[in-house]
Amino acid sequence: MASPIKSLKAKAFLPMLKARQARFEAAPAALPAGSDQARVIARALHPHRQYLKVAAVTERAADCKSFTLVPDPARGTEALAWFSAGKYLTVFETIAGMPVTRAYSLSSAPRDALNGQYELTIKRVDGGLMSQYILEHWAVGTEVEVSAPSGNFDYQPLRDAGDVICLAGGSGITPFLSMAHAIADGDEDFSMTLLYGSRNAESILFREELDTIAAKTDKVRVVHVLSDPDAAAALPGAEQGFLTAALIQKYAPADAPYSVFLCGPQQMYAFVDKELETLQLPKKYIRHEMFGEFHNPASQDDYPSDVPATVQITVTIQDETTTVTGSSADSVMQILEKNGIAVPSRCRSGECGFCHSHLLSGEVYVPRQLEYRRLADKQFGCIHPCCSFPLTDLVLNVPPAK
Ligand code: FES
């Protein structure tokens, strides 16, 4: 069929616009039955919220539990959204009247979701409001509200190499456990060498489960890296020390490209990133799971010295304008939440853009490692409240939480 576009001049499009408008006007008000399958599938894969219940609690360590979550049809969730290994769920809670959200990687196999189960594994974080709340309050039968599976830390064959060195620290094992399951189940196709850093054998999470998976498939290899020399000497096959460049090179393929995936505490990123620089890998082959919520901006070398201790934020959300006061050591999102104002959020580390808001006046500090905004965002005054710290009083518009 000949193209209807004869010229790229704007004038040539005008008759097409009229024809398009006429088709809209002649269309039936309701969609013909069966014509919105794409929308039905999109809604099933990307629900705004999922309403779940805790079906089981498993103690993993003194300060770490896994929670098996199942759909709660009584509150409108009939089935779980599917996910690819490496995704996270954002958990929504109200703690002491304050709306709080946190992102946790799914530790279960993707195909478990098709059988109606997710697993989240939560370790207590020092001073961590949400982790403490969940570990103390969630029990069998607790009603839970979460987002759709989100994030970009899944294996992408067009971008990532076929061999992946996965560097895990502490509870950062969770997305890698899900990936290992997915490989063993035939749902992912890459070779994983997991270098899992722990202090000693007792602090390794999912040790037996990892061994079982590694025995099932030669595409998953697990190496424990223990910082305690006695513990390393006592565990067959373990390495002693930390996740260094030399260790990565020891296990990486000598004659093929490889990707490096990292997930662990923030201190681990600071250390490993320096090690990775020495390997000079192409940028696309280094993948970080989200940095996590940022604290103590004043510890950064580029943080200004003359920031007032408290600031005022005037925020408009859903046509309602409120002025609140908070500490400049907190992010804009934390200040608003501490004042009972819910902000849309998923990752809480600048990556997903879900909290994208408009700064009308004032200045904020964004830590370098969390600066994911595009140039245009910065030019037009858009900020991510989850990783923006007020340097002055602020006025901003925030979209309503979904
Ligand atoms: S919540 Fe993801 S960018 Fe702010």
C-alpha cells in the first residue's frame, strides 16, 4: 500500500488529523468485547498495588526472616504478577501514623509466582524503621500491600555477557538466589558464578538452598568468601578475604567477556567499585542493584558547608498545599513522610523515577551515585524527592501517590 505521508511538512498532516478526529468521533463509546486483551495483560503484569497475606514465616538467622506471601482475593488480588529474577517489590506500611515504603528484592523463583507465591527475605538494618517493623509485626495472616515487581536488575541477554560474576554481601544474596533458581528451572540462560561475601559460616544465608541448586546445574557455581580466616579455613572450598579484583579475575572466564552484578550493603559498593575500576570492564558489563536509601549526606565530600539544620518545605499534592519543617539531614521524601504526607515511591534511590516532582523554588543536594536525572529534568527543575536533600527552604509540586 502506498504511504499516506507524501511530505514531512506540517501542513501535509492536517487532513490526516481531521480524518483521525472523525474516526474517534464515530467510534463506539465502549470497547467491543474482547478487544482490550493487551490492557488486561498489562494490568495483570503491572498492577498498581497487590494485596497479599503472609502464609508462612521462616527464620533464616537471628535477625533475618523469609516471608511467604500469597494473594488475598478478599481485597482484590486474585493472582500474583509474574516477574523476572532480580526484581523487587515495594512494601507499603503505615508506622505510627507515618506512610513508609521500602523496596525488597524477591528471593523466590519466578515460577513460584505462577503457583501463587512470592518470598521476601528481610534482614534487620541498624536503625531501619521498616525492617524492624516487619520483623516484629508480620506473622502468618498479616495483610500486606506491595507494588508490582519492579527494577532493572534482571539479566538482559542483549546487554549482559553469557558469563556473569555475581558479587553478594549479606542479605544482598536475595536477587541472586532468585536468579539461581531461574537458571536451574530453565527460565534464564546464563552461567552464574556467585562470590558470596559473609563474615563466617553462621552468617551465610540460604547456604543449603544454594548448594542444592549448584548440585542441580553446572550453570550455577557458588563460592563463599569469608572475612574470618578461621571460618574460611574450616569451610571446604571457601575463599578467605573480601570481594577483590584479584578474586573476580580468579573466577572469571579468561578468554570470554563477562558481566559483574553487585548487590549488598552500601559499604560493599564503595569497596568493590574501586576494585572494579582496576579491571577496566566495559561500563555495560557492570550492573548494580539499587543503592538503597541514602543517609548522612554531610559525609559526602561535595556537600556544602553552610546548610541550615532545619528547613521548611511547602508542598502541593492533590491540590492541597501544606508547609512542613524537617531536618536537612533527611531527604525531601523522608521529611514529607515524617509529617504524614505520602509521596509516590518505589526504589527510594533515584533510579525508578516514580517520585519525579517539580521543584518551584529552593535548592537540593543529590549524592553523585544517585543522580539518575536526565539533563532536561535538571533544566526544568524536576527532582526525585527520595534522594534529594534540602539545602534551603523549598517549594514543590508532588504527584499524588497511586
Ligand atoms: S522512588 Fe524511585 S526515583 Fe524516587
